[in-house]
Amino acid sequence: MARGENNVRYTQASPTRAASAVYVTLTAQVLSLGALVIFELSRGRRLAAELAAFGGRPQGADAEAVVGAVTTFAVLMMLVAGTTVAAAAAYVTWLVRARQANDRSAATGPVAAAWLLPVVNLVAPAVLVDEVWRGARPPAGRRGRWLALLTGWWLSWLATLALVTIRLPLDASAGDLTGVGVPELACAALAALLCAATVRELTRLQRCGRSVWATEPSPVRAFSPRPRPAPGSTAMGRTS
């Protein structure tokens, strides 16, 4: 197989496994956050009051229930943190592979910069994903639908970020453990759903592009000249 054909095959490979990891980790993140919200609504305010009464250090037989609730709360917090980190790692891995599926020489630096640089990360990740979508050569007529999906995902993600960084500190100071409630859960679930939808759309587009390439004749074979018969020879052999 020619070297150019190898390169085309490589660049057309879709990051399907990385996309599956994104779906799984996003689901785990939403489920863990939902469990934390349920705990917060059912036990959070009362537990915060009990911890304040014990001075943050429960002691004695009456404090056993408080210790159990604190342990449950700590486990839920670790689950939320762990699934969030896992979802972020899975998404970055998928985005890197999606860029390399379009261009084998695509560097990983722009992906890290888009997510880690302050202020820049409020816009750059969505622009980067759109660039990958355009690089996958989508069929005509899908641009408007894709932009609506991408915009919905990014706005819901920014709304979730605003709730976590602005609203939660205010709610926590009012007597709750974390301040996480139904609005934060709903916004995070919507952002996760739309994020998974963008990943699925782009991955399917790249997979379809690979299938189209596989059905097309090889350029090397299609344009290679046929061998000419040697002078003085026929199909059955050399003329006498």
C-alpha cells in the first residue's frame, strides 16, 4: 500500500472509542451530582446546623449519626470531583483525536491552551470544536443545525460555570453545605447532554467520511497507466 494511502486512511479514522468514554464519564458526572443534590436537599441544612453546634468536631454517642452523614457527604463530594476530572480528561482526549483525524500533524497544544487560558477559555473551546467540524467536510445544509447545537451546549456550560462560581458561594454562606441544588443540577445535566450530542454529531460525521473514502477507488490504482505491450509482441506471445 502506498504511503499516501496510509496517510489518508489514518486521517479518516474517527475517534469512536474516545467518544464512548466521553458519554460514560458525563453520565457518571451527572449521576454523582444528582446524588449530592439529593443529599443536600434532604440532609444538608440540618447537617450544617449540627456541625455548627458541635463546633465542627462531633463527639459522644449523640454525634454518631452526624459522623455517618459527614462520611456520606465526603464520599459524594469525592465522586463528583472524580467524575468531573474524568469527564474533562475524556473530552480533551476525544478532541485531540478528532483534530488528528482531520489532520495527522495537528498539535495538542491548542487544545490545552483553549481550555486552560483564562478569558480565552470562555470562547476558544467552542471555536476549536467548530473548526474540527468544518475540517471534517460536512455535507451542505447542516451548518445551521450544527451551530444551534454548538451554541446551546456552550451557553449551558457557561451558565453552569456561572452558577458554580457566583451563586454557590452565596448559598453556602446561608447555611447549606455546598449550595448545590436543582438549578445547578438541571443546568449541568443540560450541558452534559448537549456536549454528548456535539461529540456524537462530529464523530458520526468523521466516521461517515471514512466510509465514503473506503468505497472510493484508490487514487494510485485509478490513475496508474496500463502496461504497454512490448514491440513485436501480441497477447498470445511474440510474433514470428
